[in-house]
Amino acid sequence: MLKGLIGFLLCAAAALLVIVGLGEAADLGIQPVWVFLEIILLACLLIGVVKFPAAFAVPILFASRQMVLPIPRQFHELSGLTAIRLGAGLLALAVFFRLLKLSIRGHSPSLGDLLRNQGKRITTFALFAVLVTLSYLHTPSPVYGGRKLLSFLTVGALTFLAPFVLLNGERDFRDFAMAAVGLALLEGTGRIIAGSHGTFGAREEVTHIGVGQLVGMAILLILNYKFVEGRWARYLLILCLPCLAAGLIASEARGPLFSLLLVLGAFAFTRRAKMSLISPRTAVLGVALVVTALVIVPGRWFHGEAADKYRVKSQETVDLLHGSYTDQGSGGRRLVFFDSALAGIAEKPVAGWGLGGWAGYYYHSDRWSYPHNLFLEVWLEEGIFGFAALLAFLTIGFKAAKKAFDEPSGRFAFVLPMLAYCVLLTTSSGDIDDNRFVWFWCGVAFVASRMIASGFSKEQPQQEPA
């Protein structure tokens, strides 16, 4: 019944695309071959969304709100489409088809089963969202604050709720992990190639923080979660680590690099090894691999602007370690932001400056800006109550992740280091909109905790690390 319904919907959607596409092509003078290529691509996306919905949770996690997709001239109507809009659309479509599947009578698990005992956790996030919304009422930056609020209540809420629907089985977790590693390899290789050329377009940045964050997540997944079967498949996955390490360096983002090294060092000898891909000793070698890439990759591959940027950031990092900084570099500028944010908090510690209020406080204008630290941002803008709600939500998230970490089989032990990594990322970059990956991994922790409580992990086979 379900397969027939989904098949009918796919066929109907394909037929509709053909009719509409040919009609639009005739009106715009576009060659039919481009229309058929677009239809084939959309059909493949629809099939992927139905067959592998969890994989479509990956692109939106680290997508930049400013990244405009390169659209061919033949489809100029789509010009201006951003990566985050496309990612949100695909994720919403994946959630829709999974909800359609769960709504079928007699299907197990049902939507009620997936949300059982999650009321307190979802309510805590909802409380935080309410306080964020209320803070908009007294913001000095209504334009930026409004955009920020809209994105948080739509994209942020979607990324938090998506795991409850999309991740309800071992296959879903594997689909997500494989998509994350595949996309990280693609993006990381692209950064290596771009750095070797050394030239960038007028709208292209040398530093790609989102790519670095994604690559770091992929490295942690490989080291902490055995999502492939077979010795050769595991060895092939391990061979991806040097490329990912090089891609992380090529992104020229220090926050993801240092966050990854801290998490690898902290969990190398403390994590559950039963379901990890490698042993703790090999994890230490992974840290050494990243450090080696940090030394070798820039000198051998970086040229032009990439080499100049890396040289400046390296010198600034050394200066920061010696306690010397100015607001000329990105790292020093962040420390200046932190000092100013603390001063702003001291002025209005209870009510805060309102959503997006950092721009009004620091720049005295309504512009897109934030202090690059989630905790300082929330306290500055939402006040002490918003800050307390954020801490309460993260505390519940870490408790759920710790429960998964301590579970004997180690099936979901990777969730705790992943959540720790994501929270560390928020201390040096992004705002509540950019840091949507934290909401996602808290949702994953809640899902893992529910599965453990329902006895899911006890039914899974246990394997020793290679």
C-alpha cells in the first residue's frame, strides 16, 4: 500500500514536471534537452529523498546563508538561489515523505513512538525559541533581527526536529554518516584544488569556515562510528582521513581545526571502543595526521592568495598564543568582540539588547553582525533568561548524549564527541542561525537516548574495532 502510494506520487510529480517544464521551455525558447536534464535531476532528487531521507539532513548543517548557487544561464529564473534555501527545501521534503510513511496505519514505529518521552526536551527548545522571539520586541535592529528570527524559527526548528523523524533505524544513521563523509570529501577536495591554484573569484572567500566544520564532523564520524561493514570498506574509509585532514587545513578555518584537536584529544582514551572504527592508539595517530597535514599541506599546495592568507593567520595565531593581538586579524577581532559583548552584558544583564541587538550596540546600525560566540550572543541579546534557557537545553542534550556514550554496546557513543565538537564551534564563529548544527545534534542525542530506552541498541550486533 505504502510503496504504491509513494510510487504514484513520484510518477505524478514526474509527469507534472515534464508538462510544466516543456511549457516553460517553449515560452522562454530553451532547448528541450536542458529541460529533460533538469527533469532527470529533479527525479533523482525525489527518489533520493524517499529512499535515503536522512542523507538530506547533511547539506543544511553548515550551509552559508550568503552562498549563492551557480545556476546555468538557461535557468536564470533560479538565479539567487542560496545553498541554505536549497538545503532547507530538500530537508523539508525528506521530512514530509518520512511523515507520510509514518502516517500509514499499522506502520511501526509510529510517529507517536518516535516522540515518546521527548516532551520535556522539545518543550525546553520551545521555551528558548519563545524567549528569542520575545527579545525581538525591543531590538534596536528590526531588519536584521527579523531576518534572524525568521530563519531561526524555520530553518533552526526544522534542523532540531528533523532527527526525530528521519533517524529511526540503523540504516538512517548510516545513510547520514555516508552522506556527511561523501560531501566532506567533495568539499575538502575542492578547497585543496582552489588553494593549489591560489586565485579566487570576486565573490569567493579564501576562508571557508563551513567547509572546515563539515570536514571536522566527517573525521569524527569516521573515528567514532563504524557505519560500514567489511574489513576492506573500513580500510578504504581510513584512507579518506589524509584527504579530509588536508581539506580541513585548506579551508583555512582555525575554529574547526582547534575544536577537532581538542575533542580528539579528550575522547581518544575515554570513548567506548566497541562500535568505533579504530582503536584509541590509532586515534592518537589521527591527531598526529592532522598536525602533519598542518605542516606539510600549506607549503606544498598553497599558492597566491591562499598562501598569503595562511601566512597571516599562522602569524596571528602565534601572536595570540603569546597574548598579543589587535583588531586587524580575524582572531584578534573576535577577542575584541568578546570584550565588547561582556561590556554590553554588564549594561543590560537581565533584559538584554534584543534579538540582533549586537549590531545596534556595537555598530550603532541595523546590519548583519554578531559577536561570534553563541553564549555571549544569547546573553547579550536575550538577557539572563534566554541564556539560562540555552544552558538548560544544552544540559539536557549533553545528559542524553552521555547516556548514549555510557550504553554498554557503544552503538551511539559517537554522539557525545560530536555534540562537544559542535558546541566548541559556537565559541568562535556564527550566531544562533549559523549554529543550527547544535540544535541538530541535540536532537540526535535525544533520539539516541530514546532508542536506548526502547532497547534498540541491545538488538544490534557488537563488533570490535579494527
